[in-house]
Amino acid sequence: MFAIESKGLTKHYSNGKIKALSDFDLSVEEGKIFSLLGPNGAGKTTLIKLLLSIALPTKGEGYIFGKTTNHQDSRKNIGYLSEDHRLPGYLNSEQFLFYYGKMSGASNYELNQKIPKLLAQVKLEDKKSLKLKKYSKGMLQRLGTAQALLNDPKLIFLDEPTDGIDPIGRIEIREILLDLKKQGKTIFINSHLLSEVERISDEIAILKEGILIKKGRTEEFLESTGKYIISVERQKSNILTDILRNKNVNFESNEYGVIATIKDSDELNYIIDVIRMEKINIENIEVLKNTLEDYFIKILK
Ligand SMILES: Nc1ncnc2c1ncn2[C@@H]1O[C@H](COP(=O)(O)OP(=O)(O)OP(=O)(O)O)[C@@H](O)[C@H]1O
Ligand SMILES: [Mg+2]
């Protein structure tokens, strides 16, 4: 059974003038981190709203663990951090989680057990008495993530979870997400931060103007370029470039070393042998891969 499935999911606004999402087919396996990418207005939030049954589809169906999106059981299994959420500034984090927890139907006893654990999980235990109006963006985003975990959901939707967060905060959120994955949770992320997505996602889909452009495993987006970055001791880098020139290998030099376009592993090994025969120290050899950003820009252009 898939955690999420959609068949021909479509949402049009303004009598069909705005095609927010068109014939969207998707299946996300349980236990995976899935990321949906796309420029502003691509339809990412619309898809989440349809899957949560906050908005109703123009046509098509969505399923959460095999049940239709509007089924109560579907929602019981879901945690959700919305885009641009606003949390009540006059509450502290304990009061806030208690309030939201009660809305999810949890008992006082359960919440008293659960809230300290959640605050520890998102590293906010020392800020639990501080009013939310004094929280930084990163702290609010972490607390929002804790809120999405209150009902111990099997599936978590996070709409731009690292929006406006500094690099250290992003690493912390990434660790939280990987930890949740280890616990067997399925995570659905909408994001613009491609390097983040590249690091944690099992699968990625790219959406443009409501249409699915590509979906696949993350590795499929990070193809090898056939280029290798070779760095050797600086004083002898001109010998390396002579070797490549003699072998008719195309290359360019930059601050990290020489980027050589190498046909196959035979040619790579030959070049390594020649470098070593010249008694040059190899400091690093690395396959140059396309980043997700390269792919994203190429496909959207
Ligand atoms: N309630 C609504 N009424 C009319 N149009 C809407 C409504 N909600 C969304 N749209 C339109 O649907 C399209 C998709 O919007 P959506 O919010 O899903 O995009 P997004 O990919 O989440 O963008 P962002 O990256 O900016 O969050 C946009 O053209 C948007 O203006
Ligand atoms: Mg959005």
C-alpha cells in the first residue's frame, strides 16, 4: 500500500482560468522522504491542500494509506506544517502544543507525557516558557514541526519547512526529518531549497504550472557529467595539464584543480598511472555530478 496516491488530481480556480494542478498522478511509498519542487505558483501547496482535503479537487482522486483523502482515518494518520503558519504569540510553546494537541483529540495525560519529549526532539526544551512572540523564525519553524508530530502521525506534510531559516537551523531540521524517517514515518516536503532536498529526499518530483514534469529517485536527477576533478600538489599541476594535453583529454583548470572530461575508467586509470609515474601526489579525485539545481534550471528553462 502507498502512503500517498493520486490519480488525475486536478484543481482549477476561477472557472478554469487558473489551472493550479492538472491530471496529477503520484504514488509515494511508505517510509520515504518525498520532495515536490517547482517555482512559485507551480501548484505545490495546492497539491498538499487537496491531499489533506482542505481544498476539494475539480476532478481526480487522492488516497492516504489506501483511504480517500476526505476519510476521517486519513487525517488521523497525518501531521501538517503549513506554509507561512502563524502561531499565537501570547502562548508559550508548552501551552501552544497543549492547545493544538487537545484539538487532535489527545487526553491531558497523553499530552503531559508527549509535550516534553517533542520539545526535546526539536531542541526547544529550554525555551518552553518563552512567549511565542519572542521566538525567532527558526524556533517557530521547529515548534511548527513539533506540532505536526503531536498525533504521532505516520505521514507528515511539511510545506517549506526550512523557509527563512539559517544554515545551522536547516541542518537541525534535516536531522529531525532523518530521525523521523528512521522511525518509519513518510515525509512529504515542498521546498525551494534544492541543496537541502538533494541531501535528504529519496524521491523528487518537479511541477511547473500545475503539470508534473519529472518524477524519479534523487540519484536520477544527479547524473554524472563524465567529468572528474583531479587535484594534485600545486607545484606540479602544470605536469598534470601536460599529461592531459598529450593524451588529448579536454580539461579546464579552476581553484579546486583540473576538471577533465574522461571517457571511461580505462582512461582514468591510465592517467592516474602516468601521474604516479611522474611521482606527483594526488590530493583528490572526484566525479563531477550535476547538482539538482543544474537539473532544475535546465528542465524549467
Ligand atoms: N484560493 C485560490 N483561488 C484562486 N487561485 C488560487 C488559489 N490558491 C492558489 N491559487 C493559484 O493556484 C496556483 C498554484 O498556487 P500554489 O499556492 O499551489 O503554488 P505553490 O507552488 O505552492 O507556490 P509557492 O512556491 O509560491 O508557495 C497559483 O497560480 C495561485 O495563484
Ligand atoms: Mg506554496
